Amino acid sequence: MTREPTVLLLSHSQEPFCTERVAGALRARGARVLRVDTDEFPGRLDLRGELEPGRGARLMLADEALVVDAVWLWRLWPARLDERLSAGHREAGQRESGTALRGLLDLLGDAAWIDPIDRNRAADSKTRQLRLADALGLVIPPTLITGEPAAARRFFAAHDGQVVAKLQTSLGYTLAGGGGLPTRLLRPADLDALDGLRHCPMMFQRYVPKACELRIAWVDGQALVGALDGARCGVDWRHESTATWEPHILPDAVHQRLAALMQRLGLRQGAIDMIVTPTGEYVFLEVNPAGEWGMLERDLGLPIGEALAAALLRLASAPRGGEREDSCTR
């Protein structure tokens, strides 16, 4: 009798939508699904690694040896620790908990991953993304990444004040895709405050006029796309949009270049942000390796959870040649 495939979903306890969409699609295909909410480790999640010299290693979930065919990496979330801990102890505890969790998950390196942890972390470099995108023929906006106030002021002047400022990391995640400090137009009044860059470098880009803004849920070569009306989505749609999502089809040439980019980044999943200008030019902004797509499935019915389930099971059943696919590198 053929064993049912087992797929581990790495999520967090407050994630209400995407994880269950993938889980439901997997169950409908006959898979066994295990969900681990990563913020529950170590306080509420009994996860441990056992390594014996000469006898290998195993990952234990409570009293069960965790043997899985595929892993979906959706969220590695900071540990929920006791609020009574001092700030210093909480910072140390979260740092050590994250290190321990990533190490434990490395024991699942023989499984198929979408996507391996350290591949995600390497691919998250916005500088690397823009460099590769430009080399592969995608259009990118002129960009400056700096902690030098004078350089930012020169960039502002060179682009006639049409410049946006943004952070390179998200401070939080929601179903709407928001969280953290919004991307915003830099104003002349902001120039005097740029000395703060010495404490927190930022990315500056020439503002790109919008006919529409795209969020592309990329799943193993498939692009499932939602578009927002550029006149109603603001500078940062996550915080300002009054538009509703509409379906969108990418031109073949853009799809092919994105496929090449995702291959170079080593990613099977990601949320890609692009702008379509009033002249019809497609401008690449960034890839979020495990970026939010729930609003596209909820509002447009795009089968993203189904696509991920199919990709996980396809990878789980593919011959692996006896080679261990490391969760850190390939």
C-alpha cells in the first residue's frame, strides 16, 4: 500500500487564511498535513532534535518522530515569550529561539522545500533582486541605498523631487499585505531630517507613474496576478489604496524574465511587485520570498493555495537521486 505523503506547513498562530487554503488543498489530494505555528516555539511547542554519534539525527514533535515528504515555509515568526521577562532577556530569548528553530528545521533537509530557509533569506536582498532583474532585462527604477544624507539629497535633486523612500524590511504582516513604515514620497521638508539616515539607512527610488500596480503570486513558474488602479492605490497600496483588485495577465516576455529572475534567486514561491506605467511599460520593484497573497485568493478567487499544494506534492513525489537538499543551500 502506498503511504500518503506528509507535508509540514510552517506558519504562525495568528495566520487566519493562507495556511488553511494550502492545507485544505493538500487534504483534498490525499495528503497528511501537519501545521506548526513557529511563534509557539519554545514555550508551547514541544519540538526537539536528537542527534546520536554514528546513528544520525531526528526531529521530534512531542512523542512523534517528524518524517515529512515536503515542507511549506510560510512564516518563521518570533517566539511568543513570557511578558514578564525583561527587555534584554526577551531579546536574547527570541534570538536564541530563532537560531534553535532554524537549526531544528535543518534536520528536515531530506524533504522537498518551498522554499529552503537560507535560500529565502539570501533571496530577500533587495539590492540583489534589482541587480539581477536589471541584468535579465527587466526594467527597474533608478535606486539609491544609503545612510549618507548628502547622497540622498543629491538623488532627490537629480530626479526633480520625484523620489520615494522606503525600508527594505517588513515590520509586520497582515492579510491585506501591510505592516511597518509605508513607502512614501519624499518632500522638500523631509530633506532636513535626513541626518537620521546615519541611524537607519533607507532605499530611495525615482517615483514611477502608475496606470496600475501589480501583486504577482508566483508559484513554481505560474503567475497569478492582481492589479490595482494606479489612480486609487496611492504611493503604497498596502496603506493607501481605495482600489479593488482586478485580474491581470502578464505579457509573455515579462513572464519569461520573471521566471529567469526567480530561477536565479532559487525561489519557487514569492510575491512580486511591479508597476505598469501609463505608456504600458512594466517596471519591477521587488520580490517578497514568502509575501502575502491572501487578498488575491479572497477577492479574485485565484487558486494560489491549490497551486502551492500541487507544487508541494509534485516535488515530494519527484526522484531526488539520494541527494540531500539542504534547507540552507542547494
